[in-house]
Amino acid sequence: MLGSTHGTLTTDSRRARAIACGERSGRPAVHGRPAQAGDLDVSGRPLHSGVPDLDRFFRPRSVAVVGASDAEGRPNTGITRQLADWAERVGATLYPVHPSRPSVFGIPCFPSVAGLPEQVDLAVVLVKDPVPVIEELAEAKARFAVAFASGFAETGPEGEAAQRRLAAAVEQSGLRLLGPNTNLNAFERFRDDLEGPAIALITQSGHQGRPVFALQELGIRLSHWAPTGNEADLESADFLSYFAEQPEVGAIACYLEGLKDGRSFLLAADRAARRGVPVVAVKVGRTETGARTAASHTGKLTGADAVVDAALRQYGVIRVDGLDELQDTAALLARARPPRADGVVVYSISGGTGAHVADLATGMGLSLPVLSEARQAELHQWIPEYLSVANPVDNGGHPVGDERGRKIIDAILADPAVGVLLCPVTGPFPPLSDRLVRDLVDAAEQTDKLVCVVWGSPVGTEPAYREILLGSSRVATFRTVGNCLTAVRAHLAHHRFAAAYRSPFDEAPRTPSPSYRKAQALMQPGRQLSEHAAKQLLRAYGIRVPREQLVTSAAAAVRAAGLVGYPVVMKASGARIAHKTELGLVKIGLTSASQVRDAYRELTDIARYEDVALDGVLVCQMVEQGVEMVVGVAHDDLFGATVTVGLGGVLVEVLRDTAVGVPPFGEEQARDMLAGLRGRALLDGVRGRPAADLDALVEVVLRVQRMALELGDQLAELDVNPLMVLPQGQGAVALDALAVCR
């Protein structure tokens, strides 16, 4: 069978200044602690992106079991026995440690870590409070430790405090820790009789990895399992980076309840993307209930799910919803060859089945090309003329029972537009079904194209399935149509992504721009900027704003209108004004001096009545023709600064049609953000309206991203709404802006 919460890091300007001025020596410090994988400078580049060498974790030369036992009925006894078996399999020397036992399972026991005869690669800690043992292991210079104990961050404030103490002890020790609140999954018995690329598995809940582990029973190879638990030290990102560099790993499957550090995870995903290793993940927390449950289980922040979704997509991580999808998608991606074409052909013995599957495939965005007239004529040599062979291909049943069946399959696979042949078998009907799957398996051995079979029997004990299909390493076998289509879509998408991938970290600027220095003079820590000041900030980064003047008298407003050019817009400008329209503090379409004088008096009267402090009134150029968009910056707990783009004006709150990007990202990713908007057609031009200047919009998104990266934590929030995107070739103008400084 082939296919069957902790603290967060964000970019900040203090770090930018330190890097720009060379204020670091040795291992850099970030937020008062040594830099780690995932720490980024002002431009989004990693400060320290090393991957922990986990070879000695998974294949140690020596293993100490602290709290080892062989007493019947004790939980530690079963764990010790499993570790002894595992140590023997990997060729490691086992050292039981217990203060009152002379031996464990016949192996001499040591009273303390200090008495061990050699430096150990891995220490497994079975005591309730691992902190004192960590300190002893530090003295003994152990390389890795595992803490199984629970009762830490997953239990609430007291547990969180205990975990902080544990993390601090690990930081001081120099060793690396897996856990706490983890289990024995890393020490499972993996089958060594299976061939081909393997799946490496990362889970924060060991039980949720069982379905993927069970794939070995269907012939899918597994190479590693990392149950990360509460991640006081080693986290999912560390294992993701390590697995991406292992030559035997064909795909990485993840079950994630939360991310310890979003930036670390993205650096790890980037490493996998650079090497073309597919990553498939179930990430819980799509709903409020799921997020609460995940937090209570592992004590992590799950982050805003839309941001998580966008971040994973940017780095090619394939997000699936169920463990069955995780199984099938990871298995297909691990073992299937790169596709020769994106076209999918549905081939069945039933017209109804073929039509149904074709509908589902089309609905999921798969391409089902119509076969050429010449190809259809060839197929009609063996299939009755009254049956459709355009795609889906309906053979009517009988041809699969003789030599015609293989000829049909070969003819479909020979079509250059076809990359995937998908054959749904709704139920066994021997001997025809046996002959059909044998022909499919034999054909798969002779082609470099993907052959998928959906075996729809609820039993799954038929020889055609158990022996013929599961016995093939070239046919991707599924039990449901949905999982098959999900996996095929992911397979095609992954290879498109991998072929075009350029790491955004390579493209990110290394030093602060001149705009950054200009912006520094405009920032007002702890305050919201007035619209006028916020627009000056945009100007500093080369973002176009309307012609405008800030005035403090009616006479000055009239003079400004003459300079700006009628018609004009007048708006109250003040640091405490967030929603001017609702307060009546905007006047549009003013065409005369008298209207300008009246508008000035009315705006200042409203401001006094509403007790709103003004720094003046803006007299602005009126820009009418274009598409109103919104571009903004916000901060996510996991990923730091994020950039949002979407339909603007009043539509931003009505339709909520926005896309999110996590800096750093490049031009192509900015365009992908726009392509995903439901209202994208407005930018292309509808009902006779001209197409908008898409290039100018992309440029604004990239400039706003630069602001987010360089100003970092100094800029708490930025909202450019509306950004008027003018007709093609005319640019984009920020008509209004709100900025909040930290």
C-alpha cells in the first residue's frame, strides 16, 4: 500500500538596534535570555537557527533510568522493562539508577547519577520532581533527559510555576529535555522489515499518534516518533528541523495542540520546505472550545486560528482536520513520486460512481481534463460507444474481466494530460474486482504516474485488498473517497509549492532602512497617533497619501483647499479619534470656500461637544475612483507582527474578507494573499469598471510589512483604511490611517 503555551517571541525594535549597532557578543540575548532557534532580527532573519543534534537522543550509546524498578505492580517497572528492550535494540548500555536497589532486572543498579561510570547520552527520569535530578545530570554532563511526570503547565497556575522552575533548571544545566508530561512513544518498537521513504511523527498527545503508528501494519514505514508533551525545553520545531534533514524521512506528520514558539516553528517549516520534505499537520484550536481544551491539555497558547492557518500555508505545511486524513495524506506524500501532470482521471465500472467522485474531485479544486477525441476513440475500442469515456471513464463492468481491462488502464495513463488515475471500487465483486485491482497494480509498476484505488468495502478482509492492494508499494490505496481526494490534492499542491519555493528569510532585508530612522522620530510611545501623524509615518515608508494640510482656523482651511484643489475632504485630526465617521467628524465633496468655512466650524463644534481633543483639521484631496482596501498590522501571541489585507471601507466589518501574512514574506506570497480574497474580482474589474493597480497594492503590502518588521513591538497596531487602489498604472493612496504605539 502506498497511501493508505508558553511564552511567545516577537520581533522588536530593541533587538533591531542591538543588531544594527553590533551590541552582541557570544550567544546573543533576547528578552533577557540566550537566543534560541526562532529568534529573529528586525528584518525577520534568524539570530540563532541551529538545529539540536538529536542523533544521540534517538540512538544513544548509553541510557540511564533514574527511578528504575523491577518490583511487580509498580508503574516504573513496565517503563524500565520497555526502556531496557529499546536500549538493547539500539545498541545502548543501560544504567538503572535507584538509591536502594542493588540491581534491576539483573542489571547492576547505581545509587545516584553521580556514580555512573560514564557520561550518558540519555537519562530517563521517572521520579515525581525532576528538578533535583536535572541538577545532578548537569553535574554528570548528560546530553539529553526525558521527564514523564505530569502536574505542570497543563494543570494551571501552580503547575505553570513548577514548569518555569524546571525550564530554568534545564537552561542552567546545558542538557536538552523532552517533556514533562510526555510518554514512551519515542521508544516504541518500529518495524525494520519495511522499505521505502518513512514517516517521522511528532505529537503533543501520544494517543493521537497511534493511528499513524499503526500504518506499519499496512506496509508504511515509520522512522521516528517524538511525543513532545509540555515542551519545557525541546519543542515540536526542534524535531521538525531534525527530521527534515534525515535521509530516510519522506514526510513528517504532526499532531499539534499548540505551538511553544510560532517563529521557531516557521523556521523549522522553512527548513523542511527548502529540502522539499512535506509536512502534514493536524493543528487543533480551530474553535474556541478546541482552543480551551488544547490549552488545558498541554498548557499552551493556540493563537488566532486564522493567523496559524496563514502561517502554515506560507511555509507549505499541509493542514488536515482528522487523524484519518493525517494518516492517508502523510503516507501518500512520503512515498509517491513527483507528479508528471496535474490532471486527474476517474475510472470506474459504474457511471454513477464515476460521476459522483468526479463531482467531489472538481468541488475540491482538482483538475479533471476532458480526454482528447483521439484518446476517447481509442478507449471505445474496448468500451461500448454508448458509455462516456471523456472523464470520468465508465467501462460498464465487463471489460475488467478480460484483457481489455489492462489496455484501458494503459491507454488512460499514456495521456500526457493525466498525472493521476483514480479508481473507486465501491465494493468487492469477485472475480472481476480481483482482476481489476491486479491490472491496476501491474500497470502502476510500469508507469511513473500515480495510481489511486479507493477500496470501499466496510470489511477490508478481502484478498484483493489485503494481499493485492496492500502488497503493492506503487498503488495508493484508500478506504474513503474523501481521504483519497484530500491526499491527492495535497500531493499535487505540495509539489507545485516545492518547485516554486523561495525562502522568505533569504529575501528579507538585513539592516534597517532609511525609512526606519525617519519613523523613529514620529513614534510616540504609549499613544495613538493622530491621522495626520499616522500618515506621516506612512510617508516615511514611501506609501502615498493624498495632498493635504493640517489647519487650525477656518481661514487657513480655505487657503489650504485652494492649494489642495477642489473638491476636498475635511476631517478632524486628533490622537484620541478612532472612528471619525460615526462621530460626524468627516465632511466630503466640499466645492467652495463657504462650504469649507462651514465645515471647519461644524467639525470643531462637534469635537468640543464630544470632548475630543484636536490637533487640527485636515483638508485633503478627494480621491473617488478606485477599489477600497484595508492593509494593517497587528500582533499575534504566537507569531508576533502580522500583516492583514482585504476589502476595506465599510466592507471590512460587513464581509470580513481579509487575508493574513506572517512576516517575512515575499512578493509572490503577497499576491497569494490577494488571490485568496473572496472579493478579488473587484480588483480585476467588474461591471465595466477598470482593473485596479494590483502591482501598487502589492507594493503597499510589502512596505507595510517592512514597517511591521522594523518597528516591531514599537508599533502595536496599524490600520490603513481605506487604501484606495486606483485604476491600473495609477497607484494606490492611503486615505485614512490609524497607528498605535507601544
